Amino acid sequence: PENVLGQFKGTDDLATEKEHVKYWLGEAFKNLISATDCDGFRVDAIKHVEKSWCLQWADDMRKHAASLGKNDFILFGEYFSYDNAALASYVTSPGSFNSALFFPMANTIKSVFVDGGWTGQLTQTLSAKSQYGEGENRLVAFIDNHDLDRIGLKISASGDTGRISWVMKPALTWLYTGTPVPCLYYGTEHGFNQGGHYNGSNKTADNPDDGDWQRECMFNKGFQPGPASGDKLSETNAPLYQHIKALNAARASYPALTRGNFSERWQNGSAGAYAFS
């Protein structure tokens, strides 16, 4: 019960079991759609509110967006889980979200590209998208995010940007050409690696979580260890930055990369080779 009714890591908990609170949360976010003309919402921490209300709220948002002519308003929830069934239940329930953050793919990308695991895992994990109903081709896949240790740390704790770039180029190519909707976490394009510090590795009484090391500064100020050092906002010639630029251009030029049917052509397990169309 505390996951839904209590404060989550010190954040205030709204009494969403009360009708007037539900009403005003609905009005607030309908107003946000109308005021900003946005095309979708990412909804944080959906497992920390009542599921029945959360799904009703999502349905209300989509209906309001449709009344404004937005018939494909993307609405994806962050349900921190690697269980496809749990994630898909928010997309396939009546009156629900139409997308989800594809956490299982983040695990698979690390397993294949960092740990040298069986390449067929990519196809295996991608095939799970069929569980998501209308969200199948809207799943938002990622490698890094604000809650997880960065992939750059797992590749090189010392901050070897050359090695990070070498490993990340094929991983990012898969993210941008193999998955429905790629999501890039800032700093990945520069090989950020948390300064070699794993979250939770040095817990103290003053810092019991020892977390959030993956939130380095992009600008030349504050917390900027290792590859994050300096002004990264204007460093547009970095190898990974240029690689991502090319991948974005490819997605824009070839609709098959965003809307085509996926087919594995060949893979040879842990040897690393993998082909798809």
C-alpha cells in the first residue's frame, strides 16, 4: 500500500482517491494540452497511483486531445519494471495509454552490446512488443535514463571515450533503426559515465541512497566528472553526436525505419554478427 498511498522518496502524495482531486488533475492536464498544443505526454511513476484512476485519466486525456483534432496523441507511462506483462497491462486495458517506456529493451541492449551476450536477444525482446496491442509500434525504447547507471560507466569506468564510442555506435544504430521510437538521454552522445561511480556503491548515513550520479551537467559548471567535463552543449563534433545525427537523418529519409515490418535475417549468437531488415 505504501507504494501508492505513501510519499515516494519524500515527494508529497496527492489524495487521488478523492473525487475532487481526480477532477482537478484532469482539468489541469487538459488545460496543458490546450495551452501548449503538445502532441503527447510522458507520465512519470504511474505505478505510484491507483491503476483504475490512472487509466481513466489517460482515457480522458486522449479524448480531450481528440476533441482538438489530435487523434494520435501519444501517451506513455513510466512503469519501472522489466516485466512486459506488467507494462503492457497499462496499454491493453480498456481506456488506457497507447505506449510505454520499453524497459526490457534497455536490459537487452546492455546484455548484447556491453556484455557480449547472444545477439538473438534483440529479436526476442523486440518480438515482445506484440503484447502491447495498439502500443506495439509506439513503444519508447532507450539505453540510458535518469534512474539507471549509464551504459558508458559499464563500458569504461575510467572514461575511455574511444572505447565507449566503439561500443555505443552499433548499440545506438540498433536503437534508432530497430526499435519503434528511440529515446536519447542527454550525455549519451558524449559518453558520460558518472565519473566511474556506480549508484549505491558508497552509501553513508548522510547519503543513504548514494544515487543520481547519472545526472551530470551538460554545461561547464557543477557536477561534470570524466567525459562530462567542459561545455558539452556546444561540442557538436563528438563522434557519437555525429553518429546520432546521421541516424536521425536516416530515420527522416527512410520511412521503413520508423514504420516498416521487422525481420531478422541472420545472427550467430555471441560472435556478434546480426542482420535485420
